[in-house]
Amino acid sequence: MPTKEHDAGERERCVTGIDAIDHILNGGIPRGNTVLVSGSVGTGKTSICIEFLIRGALEGENSLYLSVTEPTDKLLKNVIPFDFFDERLSKQGKLQFVDLPKIYEELGIDKEDMDFKEARLLASRIASIVEEQKIRRLVLDSVTSVCYRIKDQERIRDFLLRLGTVLSAKGCTSLLVSEIRSTEEGYSRWGVEEALADGVIVTGNLERRGDLLRTLQIVKMRGTSHSRAKYVLDLTTSGVLLVPLLKGGSVAGGG
């Protein structure tokens, strides 16, 4: 089920559909949270986000992928290998892919640097799409690319606050992809993104016996208790799989 009710006083949950992540979060992401999914190239950020949307769409939740750099037709080709992907989701409008540059063009945002007015206009347009299409799950890939257009920290803070507030009010749970270098400290390029996000999921690489393993760790998540342990992340056609990473770098159940 996409939503899970908890005891009185606890937040309604958005069940991601990725079993291991839902287990770590004691039932899923608190509904309406804005979560930063941070990592360097090739660590599984996009795969996690796509599965989050597909799983929601399969349960009847309208899901939207906003792509900044990768054309949506290419993204669609990337989701076909998943065993759980159903092409009817796109045809029925349950799973939508939108190129953000088309929204820039629609709004007349053609400069490299967005001013306050343009950044607020963008946040309002995304919010209106969410409302019009009754979107319950949203992915912005990547928030880093959008912030590069906004540049100024105060403008970035204003944009993220406005977007996060309105999405939360509409009950839309969102994942914002943050692109960082493998040597970079922190979880975002500007520092503002991780401070304002309700949650931070970090993906990375770990060298073990000559192999490069993908890892995942949930650093913070407002509205729920959760494990902060690091897990080995495996991307399969059946979806994202996680295995506990033991002290010393060994993998639970492995050699």
C-alpha cells in the first residue's frame, strides 16, 4: 500500500515500495517530506528515485519525474528493464516524465542566472502542475542543476522553502537529487539543500577487495526514527536491494 497509518500522533507514511528503505524508516517516508538523495555519479540515485515513482504509480499514486539534463525519452528507455515496470502507467498518466527545460521555455526563463522573480515563478509552476495533476510523488533530477541556474544562496533558500512548503501542504512527497563529487564534504553543492530538506539519503561507493560497492545511508529523516547504519546497495531488475554493511567493511551474509 502507498500509505500507512500509524498510532495517533504519528505522521502518515508514504510507503516507498522499496522494502529495505521502508524497513529502515519504520514504515516509509513521512507523507509530505522533501528528501535529498545525494551522491556522486553512478551510485544509484536515479534508480532509487525511478523505483520510488513506479512503485507509487502501481499503487494508484500519480507520480512525476522532472528531468533537468536527461531527455525524458531516454529515461523511459531506462525504466523498461525493471521487471515491475508497466508501460500502461505512462499511458494512463500515473507516471509522468517532464523535461524541466520545456518549463523554463514556457515561463520565458532564458538567462543563465535566475533572479528572485524567476525562481519563484518556477516554484509556483511546479506547484501548479502538482495540484492540476494531483501528484503525490515527485522527483526533481537534479536540484543541483536548478541551483546552478539560481546561483545565489539566498535565492536558492527562498526557492527551496517555497517549493518544499507548497508540496508538503499538498501531501506530495518529493525526492530531490543532489549531485556531489566523491571527494566533496557535505551532501549538497551549496549547503542550503541539505539544511532545508526534511531527509537526507546518501549513496556512495566503497572499495572492498578490489570491487567497488554501492552504499546507502539515511542520515536524517524528520518525523520518524530510523537506522543510520550503512548498507550495501545492489541494483537489480527486481529493484533496489540493501544488505547491511558490517564493521570492518564485510557484508552481512557475504564472504
